[in-house]
Amino acid sequence: MWEALARLSTSALEAIFVEWLQSAVLTETEATAIDGKHLRGSKRRESKLPALQVVTVAAQGLGIVLAQSAGAETDSIGATLKLVQRLSLAGQVVTMDAGLLHQDVTTTILEKGGPI
């Protein structure tokens, strides 16, 4: 089983899993939370690379992570956009950190069916 799973595309498997999880979970919740966190200890002074930022989408009330994306500290908006574009947000109230609130993100949420 391990060898079969190891040959699969990670991004394709994640996309299928997220779609399945959304269909099973989002019908039971009315709110989705998007949250960004810096990974402690991921910034290295020697290489001058920024700390990693992880953006997570969770079903509020159920405590289930629907998707997550990691990126450089300077690209948390881009990571948020990628996640929002993959989700079906019809009828979902979407909450997020003020740092992730960007015109492109809010426009995409509305295009994906989020309430006005």
C-alpha cells in the first residue's frame, strides 16, 4: 500500500481529499476560518530566508482542518488565494486574520459563493 501511495502526486491526492472533506463537512457548518501562523524556528539568520507562513482553512465549530498551504512570510496572501480558489464557499461565512484581508482574497471569496 505504501509503495502505491508513494507513487501518487501529492497535490492531486490532496485536492481529491479536500474535495471529499468539503462535501462531507461543509454541509454541517456555516462558517469557515482562515488563519495564518508563522512557524517558530523556521527563520534562519545564516541564509536570511524569511520564516515560513502556514495558512490554514478550518470548519468552525467542528474543529476540522479542510486545507493548508505553506509559503514564505512575504507570500501569505498568495497562499490564502490558492486555498480559497480550491474551496467551495457557497453559503459559508468566512472569517480570517486582518493580515490576510486583501481585495483579491475578498473578491475570490465572493466569486466562490461566499455571502456578501
